[in-house]
Amino acid sequence: VIIVVCLNPALDVTHHVDAVDWGGVNRPRTVRTRPGGKGLNVARTLHALGVDVLVLGLAGGITGAGVETALRERCVPAAFTPVGGETRRTFSVVDDSRVTAFYEPGPAVSEEEFAGFRRGYEQALDGAAAVVLSGSLPPGLADGTYATLIETAAAAAVPAVLDTHGEALRRGAAAGPAIVKPNLTELTALAGPAASSALAPPADRAPDLATAAAAAGQLRGAQAVVVTLGPDGLLAATGDGCWRARATAAVTGNATGAGDAVAAALAHGLVLGRPWDERLRHAAALGAATAAAPVAGEFRRQDYLDALTAVTVEEVR
Amino acid sequence: VIIVVCLNPALDVTHHVDAVDWGGVNRPRTVRTRPGGKGLNVARTLHALGVDVLVLGLAGGITGAGVETALRERCVPAAFTPVGGETRRTFSVVDDSRVTAFYEPGPAVSEEEFAGFRRGYEQALDGAAAVVLSGSLPPGLADGTYATLIETAAAAAVPAVLDTHGEALRRGAAAGPAIVKPNLTELTALAGPAASSALAPPADRAPDLATAAAAAGQLRGAQAVVVTLGPDGLLAATGDGCWRARATAAVTGNATGAGDAVAAALAHGLVLGRPWDERLRHAAALGAATAAAPVAGEFRRQDYLDALTAVTVEEVR
């Protein structure tokens, strides 16, 4: 089983409105509600790949119960530790021209509540093939939370994939996970703007590996760093070398969902023990297929198969 | 006990945002979730007045469970008949200058589901003092639904108060409820624009009762018609005569909540058997106190007591 840790899950509500009347009353044409938060996208992608998965996290209140129901309806196994606060909603209004999002804050989590989560986590690690730690931390949890969970996993010989941002990412990397998967924005926030242009240069130039390596140095401790570059694919710095993977056709669409699909594919490849070039082909193809789908955490199998043949993976020296 | 029928309840979610970034990502300063829909406002007002109340209605899905939880937290007794569809949310974004609302559609209700509701309703009528039927009908229920429920109540000798709009209001009135309580917009929609100016003339002129009577004729069958005029108070046409009730100080604020408070007060006065002028004083004061409160279904007791002395009730001939 792959454990997916989602400490700050969400219920994603999306309203499609023909033309928003700002300041007025709108009656949305369609309403979609689904489990959200990066970890739940990862779990749904793994589940769709046929991988045995278990979501562990924190959930509370009306919305927490809603997240649990929504996962149950999708047959994704989950065990949430209850918290007194209210799980957050993300609310998105989509009209023809744009998306306006409202992100509620997550519930404040107490030490006792988190201690309850850790007990369940330690038990679940027994026999787990890998753990994916994904998304933001709710209020009340320290920046070192993921680092601690990675160390606990390492003590149980379970490799970890980390996908988060900021200080939680830097400290998590230092705990030695198998893979960290920042996107370009997250890496730039840690390593400065020079990292962006080095990692995602104009189409006719190769990535500037010296600067990229310096940027990746901000994630010292991680055994491999895979940076998602949006439409430009992936760049991976691993113990076995550096690779770049790209879809030959332009990829546009849902960037958040695509990054979560890449994290899922990397965990999947890790568990299967595949060589890095294969892992990256799988990850880039799954990311492209998910970006093309209207909803994060979902992809069409045919899009994935098509993308697999359209991905180039090249070693970068 | 007063039964409050709420066939299309809602979970009201309000985000307060300092300055909305339309097309961007917003992180609301405060998030409030509460039971919504006109019937639930009526029930909460009656509960706050110390009246024994029972909410009956239809609820489904994640949001339906949320409505039930939110009522339980507020100690308002409720028995919802489950439906397969998803109870609606109303989502409001409040910034410094305006309110933008998104109203989800209610769940489609099947004949079998409504038959289940009716069985519970008929049982609950035994021993009830009155029934309030309030708000919109969810998709799938016919315009004659309230009329049928009023006839069922009459057969059990339980008087009914009806607060809805459109054809459901017109047909409900024809079934002979004790009171119908349209607002000016709802009455104008049925009776045409002349009704508005007749019922809410400039401050220096009396209501044009001939036109008002013609407008009220659209609600033929009702034993009394009470029209809420917003800041201008109430106008009542009853078997005992016509009255106008107004707060002497200007009332502004939450018009929806105020109308629901008026419906609650009218049901309360009906059950207590108070004369019409007293009922209207109570209703106008409760409406004013509720309009002044930030949240529909709530009022400060002192605001209500202050408003009671500031309401004038005059017979109109």
C-alpha cells in the first residue's frame, strides 16, 4: 500500500456561471463538489492507476465529513483523525473568461490532535511500500512537521515523496526523502529568480545546470529532486544523473492537477523500482493527461497512452 | 408546537474578503456557515422566542447532512426526509462595497421522496398549533404543493402561514391559509407594477387601498394578507380590517431575514390568539430588530424591545 498523507484536505466546490454579476445574485449553471487538496488528488490518481492506497489525514466539522463522504463515494480508502476545527472549502467561480477562487483557511490543529494522527501513521507505516506527503500544513502545525514524518517513515524503512512548499519543503528535504517534487514557482521562492531562467530557459537553449544545481542545493538532503516546469515538462536531478522529460505536443490545462499526477506517478515508479528514465516518462505522460482533463485527480486512459508515446526523455549532462 | 416546513433548505456560506480579486485567488478573512433558506430562518426566530418548534423538510447529500448538523448545534428540532439529490448551498462573498451571491439549485425531488415527507407531515400535524410554509420549492415539486399541504393542515384543523412567491403563492392562497405574507416584490410580480405604488406610496400619502385591494385579490382565498414593505414596515388586510405598522426610526439592513422574522412573529401571534394590531406590532418590531442584526434568523433582544416602543400601528380605512 502507498500511504498518502493529506493534513489539510479540502472540499472543492466549483460553480460554472455564464457571466458573473459581481455585486448581484448569480444562479450557477453547474455545481461540482469533490474531494480536494493536493494529497487527495494524488490518492485519486494512484487509485485510478489500480494502486492500493490509503489516505491518512486530519478532518473536522461539516466539511470534514463531506470530504470523507466524497472519498467513500469514489472508493478511495481513507482514515482521518478527527479535529475540532472545520476542514476548509475551496470555492471557485468559473465563467467564460476567468476563474475566481476563494480559499478558506484550514482548521487550527492542536498538539493532541496531531499526536493522535501520528499514532495512526506509525501503525500504517508497518508494511507500507511508500508514503507521499503532499500539500500545505494547516494552522498550528510546525514547519518541521513533514521532516518528522519523513524521519518516522525512514525508521520504518518506508521511502517518502514530498510535495509541498516554503520552509516545510526545505526542512522536509533535509530529512532525506527519496524524492522532492517542487514546481518552478516553489523552487524559485526558495532559490531566487535566477533559478527560474536556469531551469526553464527559452526553447532553443538547454537548462543551465550549474544554476539549477545551486537551486537544487536549497533542497539538500533529498535523494532526488524533480521539478515540474508546467508545459515544459519535468527536470530531474537524481543520484543516477539528470534528465529532462517533455511532451512533444504542447500541454495546457490544469497545472495543479498535473503536478499532483506527477507526484503520484513518481511514487508509483519508486514502488515498482523502475529506472529513472521510465519513471519520468510515466510521470510526464500522466501529468499531461491530467492537465488535459477538466478536473484535478482525473485523467482519460487514452490520453495517458497517447502521451506516453509523445514524451521524450533525454539525459542532461 | 409550530411546524415549520422547509422543502428547499440551504447551507449558507459567507466569505468576508477585504477587497475581492476577481479572476484571482482570494483568502477570506472570515468564513461563516449556518443553516439557511427562509424556513430555517423562521424556525430559528421562533426558537429564539422560546416557542416549541419542529422543522420538517427534505435534505440530501453532504450539504443536507451539514444543514442537519448546523441545526442540531443550534438546538432547533428538525426531522428531514432524506432525498437522493444534494441540498443546495448559498455562497455569498462580502467585501467592503458589495455582496455577490451564488445560489445553487436545490435537489430534484421525486414523487416517492415527497410522499415520504407527506407521511411525516400528516403525523406531525396531530397536536400542532400552526404550520409555517416558507421559501421556494425544489425542482420536481409542482406549483400546487403548498396548496396541498395547506389543505392537509386544514383537515387537521391546523392554521397555516404561507410565505413564498409566484404561482406557488397564488395557488397556496387559494387553499385558504390563515395568513399569506408576500413582500412588495413578490406581490408586484403577481399583481403588476401599479400595486407597488399603491401599497408603498411616497411618505406624505396614504396607501391607495382600492389598488391594494385589487392586488390582494391576486391572493384570493387567504384569510389575511400581510405585505412587508421593507423599511416602510407592514400593510395588513385582514377580516378584522386593514392596518399599517411602521418603525418610527428608519430600518435598514438584511431584508430577507427581516421578512422571515415577520413570518415567525405572525405565526406566534396567531397561535397566541392576539388581536391583529398587537400581532403587527410584534411582527414589525421583530422584523426591524432582525434587519439590524448581521445574520438572518437572529436578533438582539434589546433591539426587539426598543423597536416595540418605536412601532406605530394605525388602522387604514
